[in-house]
Amino acid sequence: MDETSYFKNVDASNIENEQTTRDYFNLNMEPVVVEGNTVYVLVDQWWRGIDSKDFGSLPQKEIQGKVIGYSK
């Protein structure tokens, strides 16, 4: 979802800091190459989590759990 769509569709009361959110949409990131048998994990609440942007790709063999649902 791009910045315009985000601010159009998300309830403003759920946005803790609008400028920080806008800064995130304008974050420039180098392309990432995800090697075989690894995954690149992104946190869903970027303002209070760490993810592969911080620690890199994870080997699939290190991941535990099971998928209980997904949407296309």
C-alpha cells in the first residue's frame, strides 16, 4: 500500500505519529537479495519492532511454528 492509500484507508486514531509514519513511507532502502533457504522477515508494527532490516535474512531451518492462515 502506498502512502496516499494508507492515509486514505487507515483510521487516523490508529496513527500514533503522522510525521513518523510519513517518514517511513519515504525510507529509501537498497534492494535486498534473499539467498536460497532463507527468508526476509518484516515486522507488521515497524515503529516498535525489529526485523530483517536490522538483523538480515533468517535461515529457514531456524524458523519454528506453523502457518494457521494467510490471505492472498
